[in-house]
Amino acid sequence: MKKLILLLITIVISFSCSNEDENKLQTIDMRINHYQNTGVAVGPVLTLIVQEGNAIGTANWQRFYENIEGFNYVPGKIYNLSVSVEQIKNPPADGSSLKYKLLKINSIQEVSNETPFDIDLKKNGESFVTKKAGYQLLDQIEIDCNTLCNKLDAAIQNQNFVIGTFKRVSNTKIQLIDVK
């Protein structure tokens, strides 16, 4: 009887250790858009805008709240990447259960500074526009509000959702061309 119990314990331990300890790893294709958008994680953040797998080449873009190890994002470029995705067995309570790592940059496409793009400036009452030293997007990207500063201020003060249409001036500066 003791041998049977010992045998069962050994079998249970060997099965529980074998597949559970191996992190599952897969490779995916990912497209990174030429600008970042805002989002709310633990607090307000700038996110990459991505397409994965079959969504690449469609109009469907998603906010991406993770980091891609080994990838250095530069605004104004669309990146096509091969990325490994690893499941993390015991992630931190406020962290992701996935780890992304750059395997290869397949292509980079330069995007004209004149190409317009939309950014959420206020969502569900949360404003992403700061004014410490002029207008900024989360204290990270300078906003040239041009002749639309008053319209921007009024929209942020009076609306729960505000979208700005921009064009790129530089990697650290964008120009507001419309407020919705």
C-alpha cells in the first residue's frame, strides 16, 4: 500500500512539473503604427497602436500597453515586426501575463509629416493634455495648438470625449489641425 501511495505521489509530481514549468512561446507578426495614442492602464499612458496576425493591412488597430523587449519605437514610421510572445507563469499583480520580445524588423515605412492622425485627448472625463510648459500630451509630446488653443481648452473643459487630429512636426512635437 505504501508503495502504491509513493508511486501515485511520484506520478502526480512528475506530471505537475513537466508541462506547467515550461513557458509557452509563440511567434507573431505585428505592425506598429507611425504614432502613439493615449490610454489608461494604472494611470494615463501613451500606447503603441498595433495590428497583429490577420488584422495586418486592415483598418483595425488596437492599443498595445506592453513593451517589446529590444524594440526602439521612433514616431513617423510604420514597423512590420516578428515578435516572440511568452506566457509568464506567475506575473505580478499589476503586470501582464505575456512577455514580448523583438525577433526581427521585417520592414520600416517612413510616413510623411503631413499625414493626419487622431489621438484621444480626453476619454471618460480623463484628460491627457497637460499644460506645465505649454500644451503637451502627458508631459511627453509637445502640442502646437496653432489657432485652435481656445477650441481645445473649451472642448477639454466641457466634453467627456475629445479627439484631436494632428500632423507631425518632429519626433517630439505634433500640431493640432482639428478638434472633435
